[in-house]
Amino acid sequence: MYALLPSLRVVEASSFVASPTAGLYLAQLGAEVIRFDQIGGGPDFKRWPLSPSGSSLYWEGLNKGKKSIAIDLGRPEGRELAQRLATAPGANAGLLLTNYPVNSFLAHDRLVALRPDLVTVRVMGLADGGNALDYTVNCAVGFPQITGPASLGNEPVNHVLPAWDLLTGAYAAFALLAAERSRRESGKGREVRVPLMDMATATISNLGMIGEVLSTGADRTRYGNQLYGAFGRDFVTADGKRLVIMAITQRQWAGLIESLGLREAVAHVEADRGVNFSKDEGLRFEHRDTLVPLVAQAVAQRNSDELFPDFDARGVCWGPYKGMYEAATDPALVARNPIFSSIEHVSGLTYPTAGAPVTIPEESRGSPIRAPRLGEHTDEVLLELLGLASGEVGSLHDAGVVAGPE
Amino acid sequence: MYALLPSLRVVEASSFVASPTAGLYLAQLGAEVIRFDQIGGGPDFKRWPLSPSGSSLYWEGLNKGKKSIAIDLGRPEGRELAQRLATAPGANAGLLLTNYPVNSFLAHDRLVALRPDLVTVRVMGLADGGNALDYTVNCAVGFPQITGPASLGNEPVNHVLPAWDLLTGAYAAFALLAAERSRRESGKGREVRVPLMDMATATISNLGMIGEVLSTGADRTRYGNQLYGAFGRDFVTADGKRLVIMAITQRQWAGLIESLGLREAVAHVEADRGVNFSKDEGLRFEHRDTLVPLVAQAVAQRNSDELFPDFDARGVCWGPYKGMYEAATDPALVARNPIFSSIEHVSGLTYPTAGAPVTIPEESRGSPIRAPRLGEHTDEVLLELLGLASGEVGSLHDAGVVAGPE
């Protein structure tokens, strides 16, 4: 945790990946993020992966460093309490991050009656309020059909990484700071809606892919592990190590050709076909029929312990394929990586845990903070933030409107 | 474009996806983003996809709404000019977004001599300055081995969506606003380094996957299109339409079972196995051996024109698989989507183009602005921002230190 946003207070009412990720990013840069959930847990409280004891590793990963208050949102008193929380006073507060529906009790229009300068960032599926998840969004914009080897025919390949959720979450954190900055200049709050589907369609626009398919009139071919538009794909060494090699810049290409002793062979291809691969990465893609076998053959003759250091010395852009267990136990990636600390979680497990994924030279990096127990901060939030008397807090507990940790 | 950040001025020195995306998101919320590039174009200026006339649809997608100044960065005078640009005065300026190396002429330490409160956000590969790209990062953390059908054995599946680049770009935009906010409170600038590899390792931590593989001691199985931990995968209707169905919440599951007339069959399985699928999405995953065939058979008996509206009416979470051309020509996704406008680009092509992927109710949404010609704003930036006299600008052109549009 770096203390860039220590004065900021964000109230989060969310579930699943996108909206909780936005809250996580804010908390990891020092904001106070108060997440409220239904007593007993919302729809993501038991989501897989689970620990051996059955608690959600997913929930404890996405809610690190937040405060938790548990409220019975099924009752009017509970919903009113949540509304007061979202709209509590403070120049650096009045910031709601949510994926609740537009017309729920967290509708922006209702909340501005309590705090006119409220900033609401609302993660949605479709902009019209319709259902959409990461997985349906990915299918809607065409990636599954161009992912994976051509041998799959028209069988789609769903991604495992919830990329659209993650992207939407990071964007929502950005949008929240943008709206808060605007409010500091103008005094005006607003609701910013961030629909997953619009993140996806905007992204294919940003990457030039809408222009591409509209000008070609067809989908891109399925190229498997082959990078589109430059040189790159997977190869296997003599000792059976699989790696990815990318040569996008001139320097990466030159280093690769030198390292593999292919200067002459490539020059021969260039002369033969009347092209120059060093200055145009697109030509390396167009002529992959000859370049890929050359590289594959050269890599297959080398052992990884000799080839990989040579690649590094020459600035070749490459990387080994690792299994996730291998990655999680790789000292450079995790145990010795300063963004990680091994901390004990609510599941009872102690494991290496990431803080903010950034490095700020010469500033101290606090340790990551575990996710709360559900309701761990219920009393603290009611007493300190809403300023309730302890008798009032007791009555809310007695009435079952709020709950502490189990 | 929404005018949330109209006073902000960001100087961008970048290439490829991550860093330009951050600049794009800032520009689309109203910031003035000035990108400088080598005269003739940096390493991403000709990147695929290309228009029929050979200009980069990718470049014109990722640089929409920015200003462009072309400088000969191979010469000391050019580099000095770039440094002056990054550190030019203004309370809402002094914000540098770059993927240049730590020790380049854009080293933060050098630039603070010109502007002590500079904020630099630097997108990197590895935190130690080593090479890494989206594709190598993805391989390093284990996703290719768990993506795609089990029939592929241990053959990895690279993703086509540059998910780590996009996530890092959105995070970089967030980090820039966080650092700028901190500077407004404290007067202190800083460099925030955002390495792609740390975004990836932090993400598998955030999603609970590091805890998962360390507690199981093994990689997750390759589940193909099957969602892990709940009910979800692809199915095909009687008329051959492929769709994805997800049932994560209780409501989604109930709607699905009702729509497919499976209430009795599912109750039978529940009685048989002593489980209750409605309250525990994990059980729907554990018992997929029986649930998937039930759903597959029921879907295969229905036609899409009758099934899909029924799904919608019952709140089932589903979506059709679309090719990207089909997506780009889908009126709801693009042509009628208010985030899109059809505009003419530098390539000479006119096509639907996304602005900011957000909706702010009751505020006017400006039209997206095309990417600049390389050097289109060279004179404007030199005259207005750096305050050079027109004679000085002329001399810089004559000396080949800067260039206007070709």
C-alpha cells in the first residue's frame, strides 16, 4: 500500500470481479474503502476458488484492505442505513462504487436527495440495464472464435482470465478519480456508468479491429498462437522447454536472428522474396510460412540453459510458459517480489499476497492488508462514520438490521 | 468525450497498447494529451491491422483525440525539446505518461531537475527494467495452459486479446490521477512505475488463484469452455445457434431451470445426490457431469427465436457467440450505440468509432475525435505550450529537429 489517496473515503456496494477490483485498487493506494454486504454475505461471498476449510479465496483476494459492514438489505431500515453511509458528509467522501442496478435503492437520483454532490460510479452489464457478464461480453465481440488453434474449426474458446471484468474494474477506479477531480473543481457530483459491454466494444474500436473487419468485410482468421501482424508464437527447445518468442521491434528481430545464427538464412529469404524483414514487422507476419520453420528448427537444436541467457544478453523478447503453480512458487515472480508479502488471511491460510502492483521509488511500500471478516467493521463504521450512539448501534444489532463478524 | 478533466495536460511518450491506452482514456474524459513521436513514427506507427492504403488502424484507434508533435529524438536538441515539453509549467500539467526505459532521457530523476513536482507514470515490462510484453507475461503466469479444451493436452493457447496491456493501461490512467491528486494535496510529485508482469502476478493474487494453487499444490485443471466454480459453458440450439449460458446467482439458475422445463429433472438429481443446487453455485460445478447434459439436451430441442426471448424474460444470463464482423455490424452494439459515432480517420476510412466507454446521464457526450496525423500539432505545441517565437519554430523545422504532418 502506498499512501497516495489517504484522505479519500469510498463506499462500495458490489459483488463479483469488476466493481470489487476498483475498490481494491483504491484501497491499495491508501483510500478508505468501506464495503457493505448483506448479513451472511452477498452473491460472491462463497465464490470459488475455496480454501480447504471452505472460505472463499476469491473474496479474500478481491477485498484486501477494505472495511466491512454487514447490513440486512432486505429491510427498509437496512437500505436506509446503506444510503446514509453512501452519502455521509466529508469533502473527500460521497463517493459510491457499485454494481447495483440503476433503479435499486442505490439509484443515483434517490441518493442525491441526501447528498447533492454525490459521485456514483456504477459498473453495469449493458448500458440499458440488461444482463451481461464478462463471459457473455467476450462471446459478443468475437474473441472466442479467433482464439486457439485453427484445428478447432469453429469451436469457440472462452477465456479463463476475466479480462473484461478486470479492465472494467481498473477503468471504474480511474473514472471515480476523474469524477472526484471534476467535483473538486466545480462542486458538481454525477453518476458515471461503466457497462462491461461498452468496455468491450470500445476496446475493439481502440485496437483498430472494428476498422479492420469493416474494411475487410470478414472476421480475422484464427491464427492460434501466432501473433497477428508481426513475428511471434510458441517454440520448443531441444530439452523440451516451451517458450514464446516475440519480435516486434527491429532490435528484437535482430537479436533473435543473431542468437539463432539465422542471419544468412534470413538474408537468403529476403533476397528470394524481395523483402526486408528488419524494417517491417508486418512482413515477418506475411512470410511466416518460411520464417517460423527456420526459427523452430534453430530453437529445437538448442538447450534452454544455453539459449535463454543468450536471448537475454541480446535483448530478445521471449518468455517461458509456466504453469500457475510454477509461477506462484517462482521466487522472482512472487516470494522475492517486493509487491508481495506473506500474510495470514481470514481463511486461516498464510500465503504470499500482492499489494498495489506498482513501484514508487524511494517511498515506503506498506504491507498488504488482509480482507476483513464480514461485518468486522460494522460497529466502527456506525459509531465513527455515521456518529451513532452506542445504544443505537446496540438496537440495530438487536433488531437484526446489522451484524458483526461471525 | 465527456469534459471531466478539461484542465489537465498530459504529455505522452509511448508506443504499443498499454501506455497509449492510458493516454486515450485520459483524452476521452477531456484531458489535453500531447503525444510526441519520432519523426516518421515510432515503433508502433505502422502496426497491424492496416487500412487498404497501408495506414495503421491500430495507431488511429489508440491515439484518438490526442495532439501529435514529431521530434527527432535521435538528436540531443530533440531530446531536450521533449524534456521541456514533459516539464512545461502549469498547475495542471507536469504529467508524463511513458513506456520509455527508466534510464532513458525521460528518466524521472533527470526531469525533476526541470520540474521538481513532476508526476511520471511509467509503464514497464518487468519492474527491474527487463523485457516483457503482454504475450510473455500471459505465458509466465499460467493462463495458456488452462485455456481451451482438454483435448489440446499440454498445448498452450495464447490469448488474442492483449488483456494485460489493456489492464495495465487502465491502471496507469488511474495511477496518474491518483498521483496528481496526491500532488494537489501535498505539492509533491513522484514516479509511479507500473510493470506489466506485476499487474499479472497481482491479478492472480487478487482472484484468489495464488492461494488456490499453493493450497492444492497443483495447477487448476483445463476446463475448456466450462466456467470454474459455478454453472456455465457453451451450448447449441436446435437451429444451430451457439450461445454461452451462465448461472452464478440463485435467480439466474432458477430462471434457466424454469425456462428449460428442467425443474423436475433437477429435483430428481438433487434428491439422488443429496444436494441443493439453488443455494450453492459451487455444487452446480461439482455436479456438472449430470447438469451439463440435461441443459445441453434441453437447449438442443429449442429454436433460438423462441428460446432467447424466453431466457430474457426470465432473467437468464446468456449471450450468443458472434464473430467480430457480426459484432461490428450489430446495430445495438455499434451503429445505434451512443458511445459510437462514424467519423473520418487519417487512413481515409470512415467507420464507427468509440468515444469514452461510459454514460453520464444528462450530460452531453461529445463526438469522438480522430487520431492526429503525425506532427499535426507540432507548431501549435511549440508556439503555444513552449512559447517559442515563430522564427525559432522555423529554425527547428529547418534543422530537422521537428516536423509537421507529411
